[in-house]
Amino acid sequence: MPPATSKSTRPLVLVCGEDEFAVKQRAKVLFQQWSAECGGFGDDTIDGSVSNGGEAMAALRKFREAMQTLPFFGSAKVVWLRDCNFLGDDRVSASALVTETLAQIADELKAFDWNAGVRVLISAGKVDKRRTFYKTVEKLGTVENLAGWSVEDKDWAEQAEMWVRKAVAANVSSRSGESPNSRSGLQAKQIDEDALAALVSSVGPNARLLASEVEKVCLYVGDRSQITAADVAAICTRNKTARAFAVADALGDRDLPKLLKRLDEELWDMQFDRDKSEIGLLYGLITKVRAMLFAREMVREGWVKADADYGRFKASLDRVPADQLPADRRFNPLAMHPFVLHRALQQSRNYSSAELIRAMNILLECNRRLVSSGLEESLVLQQALAEIVGAARSSRVSSERGTHVGPFSGSAL
């Protein structure tokens, strides 16, 4: 997401991209900025969200009329074609009449007198860059393409954390003993590192949901200026992916009652969600055990400190030699969110290395039984988890001695 303070020097701007929330936020900021500069008289906003070709043609007709109407009192005005959804490659966009009309408007934009005081803003979702209309806008004006965050982006978490810090700082709270209505009694809110990491890892690369959760937690803390991890845990919603991690998190905590409860909840949700499966849940558990092994190995190599807090742990990851890690993201600990890896490091203290290796073998056997046996899936998972978590802890110290299997090279992982 580009910063909201960036400015365009051209009177024609297209804000587009797959990040719907970011596109709407950026377009709104730019429209308000332009409207204030133009005096706010005679601005036109046309709804470009349509469901068929007829509605698209009606929106384009209004757009043309707005462009051809001069500003009142000789001032400037803004024309905003908002939330346009027929510039892509879908059925409505591919309509011959819509395509032809957009090509005509492109010619009109080329001949348009931009000194007349009219500024044109278009906000849209996915845009077909092969079309004449897009190429014309790109040549005459400015195109801001907001692709949004993706789990495939190496730095999405850092971008999201930076965005959350700014969003939290934009909220204010009253200082103790001062009136909230007094400007001098206001101070920007702050979020500590653990809370920030927990919020981002729970929500994931979703700007809209992050904005909602930031607003929610800021209201929850009230006049307090500091947002803590406890506040995030108490009030913030975990998205579907993060909720699936709850089972693996309970496994890391080595809490059998909590683990079986989370497993029952997840199995219940599977009845109503086709995207979830027992195999997918199992792979999440394997990832958790592997992360704990990764964390222990990184400590053994001296790359990170076992007792480091999240801030120091995160900073130490920058010094880990990348050439000593696998290229495959599935086996590269640096591909994980730093908070997830730090959490795995803390939870790895609940197991010995031998127990974690044994857990991988149990989960491997569980995978085989889920695929090839006729046993009930929930029973197979329950038995595997009870065997892992219920293992005797008394032998942990002795089993730790002389046991070392490098998770970066072990075939079992």
C-alpha cells in the first residue's frame, strides 16, 4: 500500500489493484485532497460498481456528462468514477458495447482540455492492461496499482507491521488526569512488539481486517496509550487460517485438555468448510513440530538466543546465514513469520529434541493411517496427539544427551 500522503501532479489518476480495501482508502484520500484544493463546488461522483452491460453503459454516460460539464464559478472540480468493476476481463468488461465505449472515451481523454480545471479520478479493481483505455490513462495521467499483500511476499509481515504502527499512532488517548476533550491532553497510542506481532500473525495479509482490528483494540484499551499482547488476545478476531493454528499452538503448549478441545472445534468447523480437511490439519501440526525443531537447531548453531525476547529474536534473524538454509520455503525457517518462529522457540522448551523427532514419526504414521486405513479420522488424530503430548517427561533430560538430528538436513522432516 502506498502512503496516503503521496501526491499526483497530473489531473488524471487511475487507482486500481486486487487489494480492494487499499484501493478504496487511497482513492478516498486523493478525492478529499483534490476536492479541498478545488473548493468542493460541483464535484461529481459516479458509481462504477455494476452487474451488467446496461448498468455499465449508464455509468459511462454519466461519466462523460460529468467531464463535459464545466466547473461552477470558473473554479475547478473533481470527477470520480468510483469502484469501477468493468475494466478487467470479466463478462461485463468483455461486452462489445462497453469495450467500444471505453475506446471512444480514451480518444476523448486524448483531446480533452486539461486546463479547464477538471480533475478525473478512477478507482477500480482488477484492470486489463492490454486495453486501449488503460494504456491511454497510463500515458496521459498516473496509474497507482495496489497489488496488496500476499503470503508469498517475503516482506509482507514487515509491511503490515509498519502499517499497523501508523494506524495505531493515528489514534489518541487522554493523559491521566486530563480531559479527553483537551488537545493538550491527547497522546498517540503505541503498540508493543509482542502485541504487534500477535495481531499481524493472527490476521494475516489482509489490510481491511487489520484496519478493523486496530480500530477495535484501540477502542478496547480506552484512555490507555499502550496496547499489549493481552489486549490483542482479549479482543481481536483470529481469521480462518489463524484459527486453524490454534490446534498446533495447543500442541506446542503441551496442554492435552486444551489440545483435544481445539481439535474438536476444528473438526466441527470442517463440516461446514470445504477448504478444510483432516489432512490439512495434520500438515499444520507437522509444520508446528518442524518449527520447534528448527528453533532448537538455530539455538544450537548459535544464531539466536534461547531466552531472547521477541524484539531481540527478530533482530537476530537478519544475521542468520541464508546460504546455510534450504532454498525450499517449506524447510526454511526464515520463510515463517518471525513471531510464529519465536513462539515455536518458546514452546520447544516443553519437549526434548528426541520427543520432537518421535512426534514427527507419530505424525508420519498418522498421515499413513488417514490415507490408507478405514479408521475414523477424528479418532486417528486424537490417538496421535495424545501419544505425543502424553509422553513421559521424566526421561527428557536423559534423552536429550547425545541426541542430535539436524532439521535442515534430516529426511524425516
